[in-house]
Amino acid sequence: VVWDDKLERDYAIHLLGAQVEEGGILDVTSGKRYDLEAALDKGLIDEETVLEVLALQLQEDGLKEKENATVSVLNISVNKGSISSKVALQIMEKQNLLGGFYDAAVGKTISVCDALETGLITDDISRSVLSSEAIRKAIIDPERKRVLSVNDAHQSGMLDDEEAERMLHSQQDEREDIMVSDLAKRGQISLRSDEATQ
């Protein structure tokens, strides 16, 4: 059977999800199993894969929570050191809680990944975003340390008409919100800095 890339990736995500359910991602070189956060730290999987596995498992469980609860749990998890603020922001973007960061130098809104690569996101900004009220598809203005709705960002000139319309239209696509506390309860990530689960 020949699979195209998307099918192969979906299949791999399902297999990794099963490994997590059975005790963790297996490191074939050491024979140890690691929870998702430790597997990410070890380089066994990348951040995108972690998010896809979590989203798949939550989708299968039928879990859905409000945006404020998601941001609150992510904030607590970052403060406890169980996930990095970088991972938390990527989870927020994946769940349509962040629409991007406004880069005043280029005069446009860029993705979280691009903002991380360019150094636009500092720890201070990350904490500020995580402690603010959740706004679906929020636009972050790091210079003024403001969290704006798509409409407010559009009125401020941070988004052009086309970008604003695209983001407003995409808000209709509901996604499962990732609840870190539910994952911790199920042992998929730890709320402490344990490296491996046996």
C-alpha cells in the first residue's frame, strides 16, 4: 500500500498516540519510555507532533473547554515548569487562540513560529499573553504589550482587509481546546519535571 504524506503522517500520529496510552513514547536506543514532554526534550518527536498527538487524543475523548480555562491551565503549567512558554503559545495558536504577533518592523502580523524564530517573543511577552483574557484568534502587539481581537487589530492597521477577513472566517472552524490538566490526569504529560516514565 502506498500512502501519500498526509496519510502517512496521520498513521504515525495514531501510532504515537497508542504508544503514549501504553506508557510513553519508546526510545529504541535506550529502551525507555518517555511522556510527551520528555520525548520532546529528548528530540524523539517535534513540537508539531506533540500538538497533533494531544489534539487527536482529546478529540477521541470528546474533550472541549472554554478558551479562558485553556489559557489558565497553560499559564499554570508554564509557571510550574511542566511546559515551556514557547510550547504553550504554539498550543494556543494551534487551538485558534492566537492569530499571530504584530511585527512593527515589517508592518504586518506574523505567525507564532515566525515570531519565535525572529526573537520577537520574549519571556515577558509570553507571560503577559498567558495571563491575559483569552480572545479567539488574538493578535499580540509586543511593543505595546496588548492583546487585541481581530477586529481591533484590523482597525489599528495591524491587519489588512484580506487578513482580517481570512481570520474572521477561520474562526468559524471550531477546534478542540487542549486541556493540559486533563492530559496530566491521564499521565500524558507530567506537572513536574520528571524526565522519563517507566
